[in-house]
Amino acid sequence: MLRMEMACFFVVMLMSILYFSAKRKNTKLHTIFSAILVLSMLHLIFDAATIYTVNRMDEVPVWINNGLHRLFIGTMVILFYLFYRYVVVMIEEESGKKQGLAWLFAGILVVAVIGAVVLPIYYKETEVGNYSYGPAANMTYISIGVHLIGVVALLAVNWKKVHAKKKLGITVAMTVEIVIALYQAFHPMAL
């Protein structure tokens, strides 16, 4: 399982090297995208680490396993918030109008990160591997769902205002995320 995370890490790292080596204007959109790239690499490191620790719970101290899982789900929440913010800023730049509800999604981010830190995490042991679940994970999934719904709603309302190439990229990313989320909801071992 770690091979997929390592492959994704190297793809994101290559994208980051190419992205950060190119000259560009320092815009809000580029700042958010830069944060997404860096946080994606960190998230993949935490993902790989949690796969290792959750499948060696008898060897790894509980506090390390719990801490890595909290970092993993916390970075996941922040990534989806940043993706939402990226779409908001992109639409604002394209339409010239401020998009509302920023306070609501920032509040959801804060609640979800706090939930990732303080709510319980449990571990399910299976013959094919172990995984985490519980209130902290549920808070993360709810937050991700709300952010995905926010992106879909923003795109639906502003569809005609967004450039075709940007619509295509975001639509593909959204479709992949939704399919993966639904699949993993029914198959928790599928990472």
C-alpha cells in the first residue's frame, strides 16, 4: 500500500519543483495553490506513516500512532478547505465579485481541525490490514463533504463566469474526489 503513497508523493514533488521553478506573479490564487502543493506532500508523508503505524500497533507506541493519525486527518481537512478557497478566489478573479459564506467555511475548518485533535480515534483490525475510524475521522469526512458541496454549489452558480479550461480541471478533480470518497466509504481499507 505504501507504494501508491510514494508514487503520489513523487508526482506531487515533481509538480512542485516545476511549479516553484517557474516565474509568475505572486497572486492570491498562486499562494493558495502553492500551499496545496506543499500540504499535499506533507499529507502523503503522514498517510504513509499512518499505514505503517496502524498495521504495527503492537510495535509502535499508541501516542505516535494517534499523533500521526491526527496529523493525517488534520492535513486532509485543511487540504479540502484550501481547495474550496482556491475555487472561491478563482471565481472572484473571473467574475470580479466577492463570494459569500467565507466565514462559514472557515468556521467549519476550525471545528474540524479541533475535532481532529481532540475527538477519539479508534482502530479496526482486519485480516487485510487495519484502519482508523471514530468521531475524529467522522468529523473529517463531514467537513470534506461540506467543502465538496461548497465547491459544487459555487461552480453551479458561477458556471458561465469560469474559463473553460479551469472548469474542466476542477470538474475532473471533483469527480475523482467524489468517486474516491464514495468508494472508500464502502471499502475503508481502500486507500
